[in-house]
Amino acid sequence: MALPLAINYTSLLCNNPHTNFEFFVVNDHLKQSNKKLMMSLQKIFENCYSVKFLDPHEELYQQANTDAPNSVIKRNTYYRIDIPEEVKRPRILYLDADMICDGDITGLWQTDLGGKVVGAVENAGYLDRLREMGVSEKPGRYFNAGLLLIDTKKWKEQGISQRARNLANDHPEILRFQDQDALNAIFNGNWQSLPSKYNVQSNLVKGKYRKSGTESGRRSQQEALNQPVIIHYTNFDKPWLIRNGHLHPLRSLYDEYQNKLLNQLAHYVN
């Protein structure tokens, strides 16, 4: 996943030239060559302030849900739970590797969380998960954890990481979507909703989604389709999985930023 992540970062850096970025990468058994690839971004882009690596605490998730067969969701997705405790910054923006930025994220970064711990985008599907997990008696708001705007102070004050770890290890059988389920169960609808354009999931692009129950939510979904800022290649819609006959409508954006990165790397090497 090192190359997709480097392409993700390239897209952020290209579209936000006046913003300096500090990147924190979870070191999930990364090869030295992959670390070198990530570090090269500092040489290529003036606004790449730093790239640092975080060693995951694998031992904390021994009882967590094992990797499901035929799934693109792996055990290591749990590692993001610990990031807010490891990064000593008041606010962080977490992004999955399978994302591409195609616009300015200043508005996203400056979002008022209204006293909430996290800001996120509603998941384009799986709206009944809270009820299925026994968290709520009726369908509730359920977010996609691929992008999280986090108030780290509040996160630590409320012990979110430990609570999520406990849930992952004590009740792995109910966490179909691993840490995403765990975090949604903990927050139980008490999170700040972000515009859908900041996490445009595959189901939304392909029209396989439930329309929001509110007028503002429906406007947000339409804005995401008209002017997507961060595209999330969810499910099996990964641009690098050629064997899957990838048909994502926005596949070309991934190719565009991949070419930009490779061209820059070639220039850097030469």
C-alpha cells in the first residue's frame, strides 16, 4: 500500500500548495524501499514539511476480528485507533490510503467540530449497522472511518482508543467492519457531520446508496457528485487492483496523480 499512499499524499500536496503538511505513516512492516519512497516526498514537494513513521501496537489487538476471507478490510485497520494518542498535535486529519484529493481542503481542516471528538462523513450504505450491533433500537447515523477529523485532546480525555480496543478484543464477533464498527458503536451518533465531498465513496459515485433523510444531507450528496474533493475507492474499487476489472468512474484521477508522482520521482532520481 506504500505506492497508493504516496499517490494519496501527492494529490494532497499538489492541490494545497500553500499548506504545509506533516505526514504520519503507520509502519505496518514497511520495507525500507517503501519508507524511502515516502521520504522522497520531502525532496519533491516544498510543502511536505515532514514524513514520520509510527510503530503500531500489534500486541493490543490479539483477540480482534481476524482478517475476513475475500475482504479488503484487514486486521491492521485497527491500528488507526491508536494514532490520536501517538501524534502530539491538537488536531489531526486521518485518511485511508485508498483516497485521492482533487481540491482544496482548507475548509475541511478549519471545520468547527462543535465540541465533538470527531468529524466524519456518513457512510454511503450500512445505515442499519448500529441496530445490527445492538447499539441502538433504530437505525442511526453511521460514519465511514476512512476520513476522520479528530480533536486529539477530547479523544484522549474520553479514552476512545482504549474503549475501542476493549470492544475489538472482547466482542470481535459483532464488528463486521472492524474499527469502523467499534468507533461508531462508541460515538453512537455523537459526531460532527462533514460534507460528503470530503469522502466520496464508491457507492455514492455508482449510485448505489441511500439518499440522506434530510434536505441538507441530500444537498451534500449532490455536491459530492458534482464537485468531489476527496475520492475514496472503497470496497474492491481499488485502482491498483487491475485483476478486478476496475470500473470506477473516477479511476482516471488516480492515474493522473500516479503519473505526477512517477514523473517527479524520475526527475528527482536524475
